[in-house]
Amino acid sequence: HLRRARVLIMGGNQDQGIASLKKLMLNVAAMNREQIDRLMQVLFDLQAIEKHREAIELFSMLERRQGDIQLRREILYWMADSYKALGEHQTAARIYLKSAILPGMKAMDPWAQTARYHAADELVKAGMQDDARFQYNLLLKVTKDPSRRTVIRNRLQQIWLAPVP
């Protein structure tokens, strides 16, 4: 079913392929990690062809079925990427942050740092400079890499120098 859906999507029959994916998601009780990885590759294909709403819906269906926190974090992150592509910056920021803090509010592992960084970027685009500044400052406290620290400082400086709307 998954192979068929991918062929349909990449062959130009996106609606049929998406319907096939939804049917698969509704009819398969459980998937192992390998099957989930294959499904996610097809969802990445949807993102590549700009079918972000459909990808979000399917990522959401997949995320609700997961007990594995790291897998849920990954799914949320990719879902946020689709919201970002749609220009829904506030929603993208919220989903990136959810990915970052799923294991706990103070999570600052590499995954959380990356998700927080993207959330901060989206918060800036959403006009939420104070919230973005907060996230960048949190990142500065834990980031050791000098080049990453420079990038974060530059982002903070851009916020300070940007005209107030």
C-alpha cells in the first residue's frame, strides 16, 4: 500500500496517493520503526511537492499513535517544517517548541536545541520578538560551539536592530 501510494504521488496522482496513505493509516493498527520510517519518506515526498496541508494531516495522524517520545519529537519537527513552508510562523514556532520540550520543559539535548532555534526564527517572523529573544538567550546559555554562539548572537542583534512595527 505504501509503495503504491508513493508511486501515485510521484507519478502525478497526488490525490489518489494521499487517499491511499490515509486509508493505510486508518486500517493498520500498529507499525514498526522500519515501516514508520518508510511512511515518513513518503510524507517528505509530499512536502517536496508542496502538499504541506496533506503532510501535516498525515504527520498528525502518525504522531497521535506514537508512544516513543523521540519519534514523536521527530514527527512534530517535520510537521512544523510544513507549517513554516505555508508561512504559518506562529503555528510552526509552537510545534517546533512542542518537539523541543516533549521530554520536559528544560530539555536542552541537541534535538531540543535545534527545534528551539527554528522556533525562535519562526517567532521573529511571527512578530514575537520578545519570545524569540527568550529562546535565543536560552540557547546561548547551553551552546558551547563558538560558531553557533556567533550565529545566535547575530540573531539577537538583528532583533534589537529591527524597526519596531
